[in-house]
Amino acid sequence: MKKTIISFLTFLSLGITGFCQAPKHTFALGDEAFLLDGKPFQMISGEMHYPRVPREAWRARMKMAKAMGLNTIGTYVFWNLHEPQKGKFDFSGNNDVAEFVRIAQQEGLWVILRPSPYVCAEWEFGGYPYWLQNEKGLEVRSKEAQYLKEYESYIKEVGRQLAPLQINHGGNILMVQIENEYGSYGSDKEYLGINQKLFKEAGFDGLLYTCDPAPDLVAGHLPGLLPAVNGLDNPAKVKKIINENHDGKGPYYIAEWYPAWFDWWGTAHHTIPAERYAGRLDSVLAAGISINMYMFHGGTTRAFMNGANFKDTSPYEPQTSSYDYDAPLDEAGNATPKFMQFRQVIQKHLPAGVQLPDVPAAKPVITIPAVKLTQSVSLLNTLPAAKENISPLTFEDLHQDYGFVLYRTVLNGSQSGQLKLKELRDYAVIMINGKKVGTLDRRLNQDSLYLKLPAGKVTLDILIENLGRINFGKYLLQNKKGITQQALLNGKILQHWKMYSLPFHDLSAVKFSAARQNAQSPIIRKGGFKLDKLGDTYLDMSNWGKGVVWVNGHNLGRYWGIGPQQTLYLPVEWLKKGYNDVEVLELLKPEQDQLAGVDKPILDVVKPQISLKPKAKGSKPILQINY
């Protein structure tokens, strides 16, 4: 432990004296500890994902990591961000993961890189790009030839960006993870070996490791690599399971330690008191075990990138846009009481007299006064050119990634009966002659609605929202969106559809009017506000129904009255002095036209009972939450 402390002192010195000069270092596996330049080194890491934080705020969040006592940060790499369409790669702007790593180096932080094509992460399709589903026969997380071909193309692009930043090349990436909790999905060692080979061919020639929940570690570990464990923090058990799968030796690494948990729509906000986990952190650090907090800082899952859980024993559970996670650093990047308690624990393990950097002051917060959204347009008046087909087409058939699709057909009126959407994915607003008559929600296993049609020809519109593709478990292979099978009325298959793609990548083509709308269906409203000073803020959506908000062209994410999230975090980095635009797509309450700001998040909270007992193989969460 004395050597570990000396190593930590060396690390602090590097941060002060110019880590950005990138001196050459070595990183290796010892029998008990990691070895940095030949000396024992204990990683005290926290997970933070570059797309969940505005690029302009990356450095500030890293300074907060240093202030809590972290010496390392972990991040996934997200395939669907970097190859949104087949063969078209994007590592610019908020996707510039290499710059994220370089800033960490400048701030004196090491990096654990997790670039597996599959990341889970409560992220759309677990990080896979939607277009993989258009490759006939392609099977993710398998040895299927088309999948491996696309995987290889992607991982080599990632290697071009990040392999030069490994520690053995003068960078700050200590280790690289292959696959991700694979033991919760399968046990094919040959497939894992192919992963290792592809990573090496992509230039990742330093230390590789695997990570799995404790019950699944044997299935997910590739012999010869370091096995890391998730969801276990009893020091004796951590050492035992790693010893048993690593030739009787360490180092010992908890790749995901959960001091908190995520939210999904329609449940209470999950909170875990710091007092329950400060002692656990203390015992892990005292035992010399390296750790990665998942999450140190969750941030926000912007736009339509949230994922969803679904398994045979529970309903479809789309996750919220807020990824606050009740993490030590809150959604806005401010220190919480949990942050301060964990900092005290980490400080305890430093040599006498060595102090961590001061905690930066909380960021300025402003409250936006009530805004009247004076311009609007009915969603039905924004439709692009239609694609026609006898039967309804999925999002994937339409080569559409996220957002909404409007399905339209014309029926003979003067009839009534049950409208059934077989395998609805995921949320439908049903309209008759332009008027909303009901909704269907996959979360609630709803797929049918009684309709009474007026006389004459009737236009049936069904607006389908992709609420997030499943990110965990066997249903990764069943992730197409929209009306995925048939629409029936009184058991008769409906045909002759027009489909309108509404991905809402931006609203630049939408033409608004100041004329008052007699709104009876989904609507897009627009307004603005002036600011003479800037700060973080939150938009209060608790009086609205369901939809999406953009400010100055930035998609802040989804809101939904069912909670727990009732506000949308608006970072200072996306505001400007003077006039700011705001646009709202509202599905359920078209009459709503006023928006207000608040200075803190509004969350529906019920404190759960928490345990970290492992669950059955292939299940998630490992963290057990009981109300």
C-alpha cells in the first residue's frame, strides 16, 4: 500500500507539472496490483461519457474528477454516433473522442477506454447503429460474417483515432476493454478471441481486458486477459473470483462499481444515500483494489439516443433523457453530498499532508422567465414526401434511424371497431381526420384502440415514436421500429399506406405561423427569450404532456408527464446573450403554449431499498432496487 501511495503522489505531481507533455510511461499487470512505470498503481476511476456532456464542458468536468480524487476516467465509444450511416464516419464536434482523451491527459487523468461495438450504457441499441438491421441475416454479438465485416471496418476507424493515445505510444489510455459484459449474453470463447484479434489489428496493442457481472464472469472472460468484475465490492469476493479466473493472481479491478442507478419513464427517480456506499468505497481502496465508479458523472442522453430494457419478466422500459444517475457529480456537473463524502474517503487514503485540489464552486444558475410560444404549426402540415406501400414499412425499411414516422391510410367511414397494431414499437398517437382520438403505449402492453369512424372517406393517421431500441439482453435482435407487422381494423388487414419520415435531426425546414392554431393533434411551437447573463438552467415541462425540446438548435431530449423527469437540463454552453430560440414538439397537449424555467431539476423521488446481491445469469440490473 505504501508503494501505491507513492505512485498516487507521482500521479498528482504529473498533473501539476505538465502531464500534457506526455512523457513515456509503462503500464503492466503485477501479481497483486497494476504497475505504472514498474510501481504499484491503484486506479481510482469514474465513468463519464463524452456525448453526454457538451464538448465545451469536458475540461470542467475533468477538473471536478480530479477534485474528488479520481486519477482515471472511463468512457465507452459509441458506434452509432461515429458511423450513423453505413460507411460514413463522424469524429467531429461532440463526437471527437480523441480530443476528449487528450484533454484528460492535459488535466492529469489516465483513461480506461471501452470501445466495444456493444456498450449497453442505457444507450440506443446498446451503441449499435440502426442500419445493421438492414443487413439481411446479420446477427450482432456473433461470428456471423456480415457482422464481423462491419465490426472490423468500425473498430479500425476507432483505432485510427485512439490507438496512438495508448500509454505504450506516449498517451494516457491505460487499458482497453473488449466486448462488454458478454457473459450476460453468451459464452462463445471463439467469438471473444475474434474480438481480441480485431482489436489488435486495429492498433490496440497494449493491455486488453474483459468485464462481466460476477455471476457471468466465467462465461464472459477470455483466458489470458485480465478479468474485471462488475457489481461486486466485497474485497475478499472480488479477489477470489479474479484469482480463480486469472491463474491465481491479480490485479484486482472492479470495472463497474454502482454508487447509484439510472431512471426509466414511469418510475420513481432512483436515489442511493452516499452513507451506504462510502464505507464500501473505503474498504475497497483499503484492500488495494482498483475501481471504476459507474457513473461518476452521468450527464444527459441528448436527442433520441436513450435505450430501453426489456426481458421476459418485465415490460418494455425506455430510459429517460436525464442520465443524472444520482451520481457524485450531478447532471449539471456540480458536486453533490455524495461527491463530498467520496472525496473524504479518497483523501483518507492519501499520505498525510497531501491535499486534493479545491472543489470548484458550483456553476452559476439562472431562471428563464415564462416564455409564450407565439408561433406554431400542426405536425400534419410539416410532412415531407411520402413513401407508399401496400403494407406499413418499419423505420429501418425507410432507412430512418430515430424520431417519428407518420403512417396514413384512407378508410371507408360509418363503421366502428378495434384498431390493432401488431408489435407496436413503441408509442402511437392515433388521429382521425386530423384529430387525436387516442394513444397506445408499448410500456403498458397496449396495441388496440376502439375507433368509431364518421361517414364518408376517413383519413387514419398513426404517428409512431421510437422510444429507444433495447440495449441489453437477447432482444437486441428484435429492435425494428414502427408498425413492425400489421395494422388491423376488426380483424381485417389495413393496406395502401403512405409513410412520412420525421427524424427531426433539426427543425430548419419547418415553417411556422403566428396565426392561432385550433390544435387537435400534435403541434410544434416556437418562441424565444432574451438573456443579459448566462448560466445553467432547467426548463419546467411538468405542465406539458409528451414531446421534445430544442434550444438554439440543440435537442435537449424528451419530456413526458409520467415522470420521473419533469425538467430538461439546459447547459450554459448552449445559451447566448441576447435572443435564444426555443421549439417544442408536443404530442398530447397541443393547447399548451407557455414554457417556464426553474433553477433546479424536478424529479419524482421515492427512496428505494438497495442491495448489490447478484441476480440470475443474463439478468440486469445487478443492483437490486425494491420500493
